[in-house]
Amino acid sequence: MTDHVAHPAHVEDGLKLRLHDDESSAALVLAAAGAVDLLTTEQLTDAVTAALARRPAVLVIDLTAVTFLDSSGLSVLARAHADGGRGTPVRVVVVEDSLAHRAITLTGMHELLPVFTSTADALADRPR
């Protein structure tokens, strides 16, 4: 795997982003850590846009280290799904019983996006 830091300046903003290639599957994995809210969604949007511009076979958005996910973060996920279209399927990874998982399931977002509990399962397309 090759690591790329999406936006190193985001560390002080409370959201850390890391973009890396999964060479075995031609996928990109965008890992987020911290709170995804109105103050940080622009950072996530920029990272998702940059990742989709590379036209990977699959974009996995790993939210396992996300401590909070509000409606603005859910909008970023919905937009990622729409922008990826058929060319780049978008998959989301969350920890069960986390705030991110609850937000995704309570809003029905899990019906729009495939949700997985591990990056390995998302890369292999093995739903939970």
C-alpha cells in the first residue's frame, strides 16, 4: 500500500484524513479520524473529490475512527455515492454501535451505500 496524506493541515482542525492505495484491488481507501461535522465536512469533501478524481476501481471511506458524524457528513457520503456513479463504487466502513453507524442506519443511508465493518470486507465486497 502507498500512503498519501490528503491534507496534512487538517490535524489541528480535529479531523485527520489519510488516503492510501490498495494495490491488490486498485482501490483507494480514505480513512477519517475525529469529528465529521459542519466545521470539518469541507475537508472531507475535498478529500473525497480528490480521491474520485483519480478514478479508482473502488473508493472505500473508512469511518472506524470517526467519533461523531452529523447530517453534513452524511451529505458528503451521499454526494460521494452520486459523484462516483457507476465508474467508482463507494463503500463505507464503520464500527457497529458507533455514532457513525447509528447516524447511517437511522437515516437510511445504509440503503444507499454499502456499509461494512472492516476495510478488508469492503475491499472484498463482503457485506456484513
